[in-house]
Amino acid sequence: MATVLSVSGSPSATSRTARLLRHLDRRLAARGHEVIPLDVRTLPAEALLGADPRHPAIAGARALFDRADGVVIGTPVYKAAYSGLLKSLLDLLPQHALAGKTVLPLATGGTTAHVLAIDYALRPVLSSMGATHIVQGRFTLDQDIAVDGGGAVTLAPAAAEALAQVVDQFSEALGGRTARLAATG
């Protein structure tokens, strides 16, 4: 099937956002996709903050974006916007790094007051980067994501159903995209 780059824009190693993404990665892998996780927090701070696009780690991240058919972008919402860490990476990518790609935006946060952050903060950036198809995103409340001592994620039933639906729609959009690419050679 398709190659999916799953990007966590959370600065925290124990982030609900990152754990949610890895949970959803398993669903995409079960649907036959190759999933490549990328935690932006593991990239060197000096390369991100110094805006060094030639740094080997940044070049490696760019190569992952180039290789992907689809990209899942996950971010915690801080002050009604996506994370600054994610912004640092997106700013270092080429202007059309998402051209020809299907993108699924996901966000997590502590209050429903931030539910529009995907549409008003993240979607315009993804669009400006040339994303061919941005599927319906999903905001998930932190309280709907439970993590046990071993790191396993349990979602509140309504959140689990909604996330399964958007991930499946993303997967179907990728299936159509890879079929079109195969047909055109």
C-alpha cells in the first residue's frame, strides 16, 4: 500500500499526542501501510532553532517527507495553535514539501476551546505547503486519552470511534492515491 510518515510535534517524551499517534500507527499498519514514525523532539535543537536545513538530521527528515505518500501530523495545542516545535520543522522543509501528499491533521488539548486549532492554525500551513488532499482532521481531548504504566493507550469510546473513522478515511484516500499513481506509471 502506501508509505505514511507519522509526525509528532510534541516536545514531551511522555506526550499523549505522541502516544496517540503511535496507537493510530498500528491501525494504519494493520491496513497494510508502511508507517514511519518521526518525533520532532528527537531532532537536534540547534538545527531546529538555528534553522539549519543542511544539518544531516534535518536533511534526513526532509527525505522522509519526500518518501511518504501520506503524512499524519499530530500536535498538542498550546495557546490555540500547533506546537512551536512542529512549526520549527515545517519552516525548514521546502515550500512544497507536501505536494502530491495526502495529509491527516490531528491535535490534542485540554479544552474544547481549542477544537478549531486544526482548521484555523494547522490546515492553512499544510495547504500552503502544497498538500494535495487534507482529509478531515480530529481534535482529541487529553482526558479522552488514557496511558497505563506500560505506555499502552486506551481511548474513551467516542474518541476511539471518531479517530478510527478519520484514520480509515485517510487510509482510503491513500489507497486511491496509490492506485492512481500505479495507473499513471
